[in-house]
Amino acid sequence: MAVSPGHLRRRQGGLALITAVLVVAMAAVAATAMVVGQQRSLHRTGGLLHGIQVEDYVVGAEAWARVLLRRAAEENPYDALDQAWAQPLPPMLIEGGGLQGQIRDEQGRFNLNNLLDGPTENPNAVIQFRRLLQLLELDERLVNALLDWLDPDINARFPEGAEDDHYLGLAPPYRTANAPLIHVSELRLVAGYEAEVVARLRPYVTALPQATALNVNTAPALLLATLVEGMGLVEAEGLVQARDEEPFPDLERFRAQAIFAGRELLDVPLTLRSDYFRLQGQVAVGTAEVWLSSLLQRGPDQRVRLVARHRILPLL
């Protein structure tokens, strides 16, 4: 059947219209893809810029902490919680975000690495840690697993000790560190130190790169209670109350407190001047946010240096 010229022209016109629509649609898709790509590039660029700003504020916060700690050493013969360094930095607005922070005395906590004196256990530190576990209503046998984790040998203590033969049977398997703790979070690898146990211990313990003395002007009542056998939390809170009214100016004044009359203080190192502090804070700029934990050491020359910096990035 013959196709008339008019019908042919109409069909060709329809095909041309469809082709034109397809071309326009493809152009729209391409333009949309370009816009989306540009937006993603801008977002990534903005994130990078915000990340750089956050880093600058982190360094600035550490500089602020250094100034406060050095000034405290110059102006005071001891460290105490009524001094400027111990006051939290309230939330501050900065361009595009905010920051807040606080310095805490790490020697106001029990240093877990004190449990060893060289390759052997430190008996008085072990007693103090056992008392802390008891006061927290935790199993005091937990100390044995931690000692096995720290000491250089492969002999498991009894009871509740754990060495490689225990950890290699786990999934995934791993070995004991046989070395000092780097961070308190490492406790989660130690046998018996479940999340709940670590959460209860965490406000009272630290892990420092060398043996340290306990600062009695900054230690919480629970740790002060570990210094005397049988001392309860209520009695120790009386010590803290007296300290809040006037910090102990020297260790003689601390040891002369009436609560210690007729009692024997545990023979562990005590101090009023601390070397290790931790800056904890939060910095947020635009889409970048970081939780900061910086370990600082103040030396005999009163200069403060950064020992370690831990940053926790929020999940996006």
C-alpha cells in the first residue's frame, strides 16, 4: 500500500519531536549530574576547610592549657582544684561553631602502670588497687589478669590470671601486651574487664608513661579511701570537704588529719604537685567536629609538652 507524502512528512515530524525531547531530557540529566557533582565538590571542599579550622582550634586549646598550667606552677606551691586550670572552659561560640574544654589532673587518679615496679609487681600499689576494686564492688581478683597483661613473663597468676594461652583461644586471637598500658581503653582487652567493669573504673584510673604519685589535693574521695584499710567513702568525703575549704599546703598537714589518728597510711607515693594533666574538649566548625583528649606533661622547668593526642571523630 502506498504511503502518501503527507503521511510520511507527519511521521518524520513525530520522530523529530521525539528526538528533540530525548535530547532535551539527556541535557537535563547531564546538567543535573553536573550540579550534583559541583555540590558534592563544594561539600568536600567545605569539609576540608572546616577540618583545617578544627585542627587550628585544637592546637589553640592546647596552647591555652599550657599557659594555665605553667602559670599555676609559677604562682602556687601545689596543685589544687580551686585553681584556674581546674575550672572548665564554658562553651564558647567561634566562627561557624563552638568549643569547650576542661583540664583534669591525671595524678588525681590511680596510675595502673604503678602496679609493676620494673619487671615485678609493686605490692603496695596492688593493695591500693584491690581496695579500689572492693570500694567499687568489683571482684578484687581482677588485679591478677591485669598484672599478667603488664608483666613480661608468661606465667598466669592464680586465681583469675590470664596469659597467651587464654587470649589465643579467643576469636579473634591475640597475645598479652607484656608491657605498660598506653591508654585506659586498653583494659577492654584484658580478661574480665568487660564494658561495665571499665566504665566503673574509668573515673578513677589512668595510664601514664611512668610511675607517678597520687595528688591528695585533686584525688576523689574514693581514691583517698584506698590509703587506709577499712576507711569508708563517708569518712573520705570528710577529707575532701576539708580540702575544699582549704587545700592541703603540704603532706604533713594531710597526714595530720584527725581521721588518720591511730591508723596506718598505705606506703604509696603521695604528692601535692602533679606532672601529668589531660585536656578534654569538643571543637565543632561547620560540618567538622572532634572530641579531643590530649595528655600533657609539665616538667621541672615548668614547661608543658604534648605527650599524646587522641581524637574521636563523630560517625557521619
